[in-house]
Amino acid sequence: MSTSTKQFANISVVPADTAGYEAIGACKNLKQRILTGVIAGAGFLALLLIGGWAYIGLLLVLALIGYYEFVRMNGLAWSHPAALTGSLATLAIAWPWQLTGGEAPSLGSLMWWVMLILLVWTVLTKNKTTIDHAANLLLGAFYIGFGFSAMMDVRLMDEYGLLATFLAFGCIWSSDIGAYFFGRAFGRNKLWPAISPNKTIEGSIGGIILSLAVAVLFALLAPQFISMGQALAIGAVSAIAGQMGDLIQSAYKRIRGIKDTGSLLPGHGGVLDRCDSWLIVYPILVFTGLLT
């Protein structure tokens, strides 16, 4: 072997540094996330401002897409009779019956009939549709149906529906923003690593603080609409329940071994990824009478 050949033979081949490529990929994902957020957010806010059937129609479509994602996470096709039964139940729960002159179905009877139909499918399919499928589909219909129904109820409030909706979303979104930036800047202690490894206690506290700040701002700007005490309660509930809604969806995705519930919104995931906080916060605000 020549001297020059020996010299080349002694050189170690070092893999190219991939950090630069990872940074480029992260930058592209961030740009995609921002672009999708701006476009989707603008469309959502436009329909929210228009109100009426424009906004309600959007929420009904989101409810059905969200339920489709839930069905898929549970291993069924959207066209499966059991899944279609759950979709109809979701629609029946979310439907704004007060606007169509109809009478909302009794919750107890609706739950019982849907439960019966789902259980019958376990028999007809000889347990290919399992009891677990039936239970999950019923759970999903109420989880998603009530969430979007509560959003409609708030927007349809006679005098302050739009303002109340902005207050709720403002607190929810500010909690998300505060948790992200406080977590990035000060995060040291993990909030719930077994469920969501990236969330921190410091981020959670930051989210609560920013949500309370937004609620206080609403109370100062519109005292005829809301008292300071009520605003603080809404800010606290929106932040704490919103973060729990996020963790609930994270727990479900982790047990199913998936990263996102869908791909409707590039860089953001599916409807349930984006609406997980809404689906918990709005029913609590409505059921407790904090917004209605």
C-alpha cells in the first residue's frame, strides 16, 4: 500500500452534521404552522363575526370532522354503521334546536337509544364491533357534541354573545400562548411527563397568568358586560380546564400511539388537536352559568 493510500485509510469517515438540516426542517414546519394558523384563524374569526348559520354551520362541520377523527382513532371506518350512529348522535347533541323550531331530544332517552343501537351492533357483527367500540363511540358523541353545542349557546346569547365568545376564546388562546412562551423561557419542572413530556409547571402558571390578564382587560373595557370577579373566574376556568383538555387529548393519543388526530390543518394536526381545550372549557362555562 502506498503512503498516500495509507493516509486515506487512516482517515475516519465522519457523518455530515445533521443539525443544520434539522434546523431548516423546523423552520419550514414553523412557517407552515404560522401560515395555516393565520389562514384558518382569519376564516374562523370572519364566520364568528358574521354569526348565525355561517358560524353554526362551521361548528357543525367541525363537530362531524372531529367525530370522524375520533372514530378513526378507535379503529373503525367512518362509514361503519356504528360510526354513523355515533355521528348522528353527535349532530343531534350539537344541533341548535332553538333556531329550527324543533324540540331538543331528551338527553336520557337519546343516550339510551344510541347505547342500545351500538350494543345491538356488537351482536350483529359477532363482536367484530366490540363492547369497547360501543363505549368509545358513545363517549365520543357526548364529548364532541356537547363541546360544540356549548360554543353555539354562547354565541347565540341575545345581547353579548359575540363579546362572550371573544372573552372565552381570548382566555383559552392566551393560556396557550402564555404556557408556550413561559415554558420556553422559564420551564424547568415537568408538569405531567408521562402524558405530555414538553409541558412544564412554569408554562402552566404562565398560561394561567396571561388568561387572567385577558379576562381582567375585558372587565375593565366592558364593565356593563361582566364584573371583575366573574371575569377572574372565567379566566381561571379557561386556563385550568383548557390545559386539562389538552392533557386529556394527549393522553388519548398516547394510548393510541399517534401524534395527531388528523391532518386537516398542516402543521397543527386535526380538529381534535386544535379544539381539545374548547371542548372542555365551553361546557364548563355554560353548565356553571359563568357565561350564560
